Amino acid sequence: MLNYPILITSAITPPQDFSALAMQDVNMRMATTKASIFFWAGIGVKEIVVVDSTLTKIFNSDDQNMFKSLGISYEEISFKQDNDKVRELGLGFAEGNLIKFGIDNSRLISTRGRFFKCTGKVFCRNFQNIFDLIALKKLSNIFWQRFPEISDVVETRFFFSSVDTFNKNILPCYLKSNFNNIVELELGKSFGSYLKKSKQIRPLLTGFSGGPGNKFFGGFGYQYEEKSYGDLDLSYPCWLNSTSSDPKVGLYL
């Protein structure tokens, strides 16, 4: 069976009073992060890698034994980010370092060579369809446009990448991003040199955002609004390239 790990990024205990985050409450961040991970487990994903940049343990040994009983290979990796750098350079810089640390320290990702990345607190409702797209097209990388009406702004909450492409092309865009030069635009400017523009099915993402936005339940953050773009959901702008391997459709389980 074919598996690609889901790399879930997390920062349970962020810098205090960080203006880029609306969801500051640690308990709410923990609850929404766990909710997304349980979704991935519930749909049958068998390889989950969680990397947290605040040295916070998410699941205890009983929870991890539960994952094991379900046939899920679960890795939890953590380190302490440089909060002063995060305040200076922003969330894109922080997430780039977070993904890099996860890649460098995950046995599952090093074994597979490719991975799905999903921002913590978020999940993809039509993941089977996305997986089948990658299998049918033999994709090595795929990134989607964030907004249908704005070209060259890249969706970074969820994507599929090879380790080589991430280290060579994606990570540099993250690391040179800042509050005035966001990674979503940096990636859009770089993709033309190594990925081709296409139109494919759109990942239907839902969950919670820790960033600024419409606050709910006392100002903890907000829930992503699930939007439908009609026929565009089946033919949505993206960037991709292919590989020579031959995965089998329907076998992400």
C-alpha cells in the first residue's frame, strides 16, 4: 500500500501578545489542533507527523497507543523556535523553519521522500479525491492558488511536495519572507521556473485559524468559512509537476 505522511504544523504556545495571532489561548489552540489530527486519523490516514515549535507535547502515551491500535504510524516532534525572530519576520518565516525541522527529523518523511503539509487546526474534507489526483497524474508536487480571483497568491495551508523540491525551491521563499514580503506571493513568483500552471480539483479545507480575523466565542480566533466555487472547484488554478513513479489510486489508507 502507498502512504504519504501528513506533516501537521503546530505552535501551541506562541509568543505572548503577538499581533499576528488572534487565537492566543493555549487551551483553545490545543483543542483545535487535536480536533484536526483526530480528523486525519478518522478518515484513515496511516502516517501522521506533528511538529510543534513551542516544545509542547500534544498527545500523551495513551493517545499515541490508540493511534497505534488503529494502525497509524504517529510521530510527534518539537523544538523551541526563536520568538524574537518570529516577531521580527512573521509567520511565514516561522512556518518555513517549522516544516524544515519536521522534514529533517521525521523518519516517515525521510523514508517516503514526499509529504502532504497541512497547517495545524485545518483538515481537507475531500482528501481521498486529492490523493487520487496525485496518484493518477503521478505528481511529485502540487500547490493551489489561494483565491480564485487573485492569481499568483499561493495556498500554503495545504500542499503536496517532494523533500527535494521543498528544500531547494520552497524553503528559500519561506525564509526570505517577512511582514512586507509574504511567502504566498514569493512562492507565486518562483513557481514558473520549475512547476507548470494547471487546473485540477480544489482541496476543500476547513477548520480553525489562529490568525487575525472574525473572532468568535470571546475572541479566541475564527473558523474558516467553507466556500463553494461551483464548477471551479473541479477545475481550480494550481501549479504542479509529475514523477515517474506509479502509485495506485485509492490506497492512501
